[in-house]
Amino acid sequence: MLPPSQDQASHLTEEVDIIRNIRFEREGAIGTIVLADPPNWLNIEFAESLRVAVHQASESDIRVLHIRAEGPDFSVGGAVREWPGKSADWFRTFVAEVNASYRALELLRIPIVCSVQGEVLGGGFELALSADFLVAAESARFQCVEITTGMVPLAGAVQRLADMIGPARTARMAMLGERLTATEAAELNVVSWVVPDDELAKTGTELAERLARGPTKGYAAIRALLKAWSAGGTPGADHLMYDLTMDLYRSEDTTNAIPAIARAMDRGEMAADIPFRGR
């Protein structure tokens, strides 16, 4: 076999970098996106690696996605040291690619769990906000750091946090750069659970396993309703609910589950765990 040309060698190196920066793994019905280049700076390679990983997840038949990071920190945010001298067009493309990969995550029709530890800053914080369930180690610290460079959060933190914690507290975080501890984030409903650092991996995995056994189509419908509510309030979600409900009513999981629950009720019993196949 001939050795690769210089162009081919460069392409191979880029592919290795993608695998090194972020990788997609799967075990059964659980997919995992791993930020694998501590401290997990957000740069153009990060955006490209994440795009590839999200595509791999979307093309698989996983029923839940777990996002986690190697190293003491989840992500320290944007690689600002790489920005000096770059054109506005370059920066616009970089921001667009980051946003495209984050929005692609939100459009997946499966639940997403994100486990975080240490620093969860800037774009890393925004990535975590793409998840349905955010599990935080006690060491986790959340911060919108963009204002330190005169910038705004570049991947949707302002509007997403405003949905979660209201405009007043969001202004404090985005304008003043206030940090949240894991406990404070949980009190504000940004974080689903706070656990000791040595229990983070176990808690995230167990939650992913539970979701992987659940009614996947039902989870997708709930995600869609929450998005509709965020965009159009209760009327928007109400309008969508009817079509979603009819589709679920005809699904294999619901068709099997309703008679099983009815039979248990006739016996005066609580229904045992219903097996769901995600269909």
C-alpha cells in the first residue's frame, strides 16, 4: 500500500483530532458523548468534533444520550487565546457552527443527560443547558464568562436561562458574571441533582439506564411540548399536544401498556414495571 500523500496525511490527522477532542460511544441503548480533551476548550475543532458526534448519535438507534467530560472540569469555555487576529467572518462561522451542533442536540428525539464537574463556563455551560437532566457534582461551578471580554453568551444561554430563572437573575449572571455553585443552581432549577463528586459517574449512568428502559416516544413528545411552551407559552404547547397524544396512543409501547395497567386495576393492584421497547 502506498503511503498517504501530504493532503491525505493532513486529513487523517484531522480525523484523529476529532476522535481525541470529542468522541461518541454506545453501549446497548445508551449513547455517550465524551468531551475528551481537558480542560475542554471550545474552539473550531471542538465545534466540528461535536457536530460529528451528534450525527453519530442521531444515526444510531440509542434511546438516551449521556454527555460527560474527562478531567477535573466539564469545560472552561471558549478558547479566547485563539481569537486575536481572526476576522469577523471567521468568528461568525465559528459561532454558527457551535450553535448548529448545540441545536442539533436539542432536536434529537431522545432524552439527554449531562453530568458536570468542576468549571462549567461559557460555552460549556451552554452545552450543559442543552440537556433535559443536568446532574452536577458538588464541585461544579457555573458561570457566563463572556462579559469579561465585552461579549454576550454566544450559544443561547441568555434566553435559555431567562426561561429557567427569569430575566433578573439572568441579567446578574450575564452582565455581572456571577457564578453559581451546584447547590445554588439546583435551587434555581438549573440543575436536576447535586451529588458528591465520587458519585457523579454512577448517578449519571443510572439515570441514563433508567431512561433507556422507558417510553422513548413519550419522552420525545414531552421534549417537544417543552420546546413549544418555551416558544409559544401554554397556548403553543396546548395546540401541539393533541397531535402528539394521538401519535402516542397508536404507538406500540402505549398499545401494550394501557391493557396491562387496566388488568392490574381490575385486580386492585398497582401495575408492575411495564416493559417499553421505544416503539
